[in-house]
Amino acid sequence: MKIVITERDSVGTDIDISCFEEFGDVTSYSNTDNTTDGKERVKDADIIINNKLPMNEETLREAKNVKLICEFATGFDNVDIEYCKSRGIRVANVRNYCTEAVAQHTFALALYLLENLPHYDSYVKSGEYSAQKRFSNFDRSFFELAGKTWGIIGMGGIGRMVARIAAAFGCKVIFYSASGKSTCTDYPRVDFDTLLAQADILSVHCPLSNLTRDLIDAAALKKMKKSAILINVARGPVVNNADLYEALINDEIAAAGLDVLEHEPLRETNPLSKIKDSSKLFITPHMAWASTEARTRVVTENYENIKAFLEGRERNLVV
């Protein structure tokens, strides 16, 4: 059995992947970022472990032996599902491996901005705190989560965990379902305009689809409170970056915390790159999912997916 890992570094070199050697000959590549390299590297594979590389006819045409594609991810939008079906290639993903990590990062971003921590960190490190006579400084207002309305877009596993934590902080939780198919009854479901108008903190946890692309655009941002904080830990294109830039520099909302962007890594042409005030905009490099525990789980789950496949059992199959 020949196993090819196309993007080994996508789970971090600190995570052990030797478990896959149990199944056969393993060839791993640090990264494979183009189809030309990809189709050459997978052409003799029986099993492909992949992340972002497109798995389509162009990549797989010469890979006559491929029986299973495993994703180091939950999303599988890089896979041509119909082509894989036509070839009898099974596809497996990993679900819920980073729920805790993303929920935790959501609050790290929110609290960082809500309490104006960039300002106070700079105040201490600049020497201004040491130079003052009184024991305390609170020259920029900050607020409690208790009593605030926390709005959520996308009430899946991550959204529900965020809702539980927000409620524990004393927030009123409301949510909007872009698809209209949510079965959650634990929190009030509202229409989009109500969500925008009422949310003090608005966090995004939905998949990217035709219903959610550019969902947070100029029109939506204008409907939010001027004191609102926007958090996006879902998919970058859900929030129109150019529109968010205008909203931030014009003080239409108070602040935004982003772990995802329209194009990654951040491009110099993205207007958000011009904002240097971390109290207004705080960006992390798509790492909310990447706790050590989560990355270990994604490897372990792929191991279990392959083991199940070889034993004739269905596990986490999307095809």
C-alpha cells in the first residue's frame, strides 16, 4: 500500500505522523501548492492524505491506483466529488476535531478587543505606567461581557460551544441561520437584520456558500451598533474585507477580530493591511483551529479513517 501525504506541514512538524507507516510505504511532502507537482506526486498512490491541493481530474487522471483520499481537515471543497464518484474513489474527512480550539480563540479575540488590551499592554511597556503616580490606569473604556448580546452566525458544533461559553459569561445569545435549516432550539433564532441590530459581539461560525459569501458587507455593517465587535473565525469571504476596512476607519463598528481573510496569507492589496491599530483590528494567521491537541486529533482521526477503510468499515466518508 502506497500512501502519499501531499501537505505534511499543514499539521505542523511538531506532530508525529509515523502512525501511517503501519499501513504501508509512506511518502510525505512538506507542501504541494500546484497541480503540476501534485499530479506527479500522487500518480502511484493508493491512498492520498491531503489538505488544500485540488483533488480533481487534472490532479488524479494518471493516479490509476487511488482508492481513498483523506483530508487533514473538515472541509472538502477542494475535492471534485462527482469525479471521485465516477472513479469509485472514496473520500473521508475529519469532523469536530478543532471545536474547542476555535471556540477558545473566539473568546481570545473578543476579550482582547473588548478590554482594549493592546492599548494597556503598550501603556505598561512604554514606561508610562511606571512614570505615573497613581496605582491604576483606565484611560480607555472597556466593558463586561455580562449583560451583552452575543450574536452568532452558524449554530453548528463550534457555534453551540461559543453560545454556551457566552451564556456562562452572562451574555444573552441570539443566532441567525443563513441556510434556514438550523435545528437549534436552545437559543432564540432571529432574522439577519435583528441579529445585526442587537448584537454587541457578533461571531461568525458558518460554512462558506453562495448564501454566506459577502454576507457581512457594507450594508450589513451599517446596520450594526457603533459599539459592536465583529469576530470571524469561519471563512474569510463571509466578510467583505474592503467593506470592513471602510466600516472600521469610519467608526461604523468599534472593532474586528479576524482569524480568516478573503485571500490567505494577507495580501498587501487587502485594505485591512493598512490598519495598524490593534485595538481596532486584530488579525491572527488562520491559526484558531491549530492547537496542539487539535492537530494531534486530525492526524489520529485520519489514521482511524484509513484503518476503517482497509477493514471494510465506513467511517467519516463523504464519498
